[in-house]
Amino acid sequence: MSRQQIPVVVLTGFLGSGKTTLLNHLLRRRAGRRIAVVVNDFGAIEIDAMTVAGQVGSTVSLGNGCLCCAVDASELDIYLERLSRPAARIDIIVIEASGLAEPQELVRMLLTGDHPGTVYGGLVQVVDAAEFDATRERHPEIDRHLAIADLVVLNKTDRVAEEEQRRVLAAIGGLTSGTPVVSASYGRIDPELLFDPAVMPAEEEKVRQLSFEDLYAEYAEEPHEGHDGHDGHEGHEGHLHARYESVSYTARAPMDPRRLMEFLDSRPEGLYRIKGFVDFGAFDPGNRYALHAVGRFLRFYPAPWARGEERRTQLVLIGSGIDGDALLKELAVCEETGPEDAPADDRAMWGVLRYVPDVSGPGAEPEGPAPDWP
């Protein structure tokens, strides 16, 4: 892969669920990342104190490095191609779908599109905890939307009692097959659920222009009442209502591809993201494999080892309600333990190569089908 692919996250939820509030939170807490926002219907999106009114074909560039495009679905391919160009310097693309949009079609467009610069980053469904029953009655299709989501954000939990929240969580659990659910108020989830913080060089920090994120962070440090009526400190990262766990795994022994694929094919309930690098040892001594998994989606990206680079596997697993110790034990089973794990034939890597885009080369099998999407 010549360059890193940009994750594209689809943000869905019915009108009033809090999609734009969540998006505003991500923009304020974007951890140095440059976010492109694509609105897939006519309308307006409020970003911080600014309102960007959009019509088809319009693009507005903001001073904090975020782009907002108001488009219909037919233009999505054009905008993804434009935003994934290196010159745009975009780190993540968020598609805020219409409150009445069909998220499955947007996901299909992303999975079947021909954009080498982008990669599917997950379908996030926002649910209003206080209006859950009424929304299901008015829009029964929400059951179908929840069933295909990679992450569910149960928003506005401050408006319901704890017992009611547990009931809604149980109802959502009955409509999904182990999809992680994160409870939130005012859309405040940890941005690291969706993207990694940017690595800022120290010298750049001294000279770069202040962004809205910097100003917001300074504003939040002062005691005052926020725009939502809560104390300004409520927006701090330590107060986010993101109930999730992060598990780190490192192995210096190479991984057995068959056993690792068995682990990935049977990912436990609640496991949302897996990211990192895998060493397959003698199965492919020339390459390390970047692993990107979100929900049901899985991809491997081989690239040559750098000269002098320590060969090891490093993975981070993120989810809600996951058993970290059990995951570490399952991954340890995937490590090569002795000569019996030496490659007997080329077929051991076939399961991995199914998830490598544009596989080619001597002895390589053609890429297998992409993961099925309901």
C-alpha cells in the first residue's frame, strides 16, 4: 500500500437522536485529526458556533482544518475521491446521513466503491434513549438499522432513569447480535472509539496556528455554564460517558495465520475495533501486515519490514463489555510455539489473503469475497 487509507465512518440515527451533537463533540475533541464531514442530504449542519448551510455541490473549508460538504448520495463517490487525495490532508471522513436515510445503502456504496484512498470505518447508529419506544413505533425500520450497526450510541441517557436505561439496553441487545453499545449524554463519546489521536511533532506545536479545538479546550478550563446548561468541565475527557475497554496485546513470537483467522472469524460480542500489525514469521518473512477491523469488516495490508525494525505483533482491541483477559489468552494461542508451526504449504495464508485488497504475486490466490453484509 503506497499510503495510509482514510477511514470513512457512517453516522446514522433518526431525527432528534443527537447525530449533529455527537458530530460537534468529535470536531471539538478531534485530537489533532483533520475531519471531513459529508452531509448526504440537503440542509445545514452547525459546527461549534458556526452554521454551514449547504446545498448540493457546495464545499466550505473551515479554519480548523475540517471540511463540510452537503451532497446527495449520488455525489458521494466524487467527494470521497476528492477528499482522499493526499493534498486534502484529511485523516478521517464522517458521513452524517439524513435522519430518514437508509444506512445499508451508504455502507454498500463504501464497500463496493473503488477508492484506494479510503477504507470502511464503521456504521454508528445513534439512538435517543428517551424516545426509543416512540421512534420504533413511528419508524419500525430502526430495528433493521440496529441489526447492521457496528456501534450503537445510546444517547440522552441523562433524560431517563437508570431502570429505564437498562430496559432500553436490553431491547437493543435483543435486536443486535452482540453489537457494542455505548451510553452517552449530549453525544459525548470518546473519539478514540472512531479514530486515533494525531501525533504532533514538538516543533510543530510551537508554531502552528491555534484551532477551534485549542480555543475550546482553553474555554472549557474556565468555570462557566456550558451551552447545554452543564458546567464547562463536563466536557472533559475524564467525564465522557464512553463505557468501553481497550486491550493491548504484544507478541514477539510470530502468529500462526490459521489460528489468528479462527480468532478473527469468531470475534466475541462487543468487540468493535481491532488495529495494529501482525508478524506471520516464516509464512511471509518479507512483510508485516497492518490489521484493520471494525464490526464485521476486516482488512489486512502487507508492507515490507523496515530495515532494523523489531519483528513482533502489536494489536489494540476496543469494545464494550469485552473480557480483556480472555481475549489475551485467545490471542496467545495464536502464537507459534515450535517447529510444528512451520509452514507446510502456501495455503496457510489463504485465509489472510482473502482480506488483502488487490492481492497479486507469485503463488498468491485471488482475493476472496469481501465479508457479507446483510
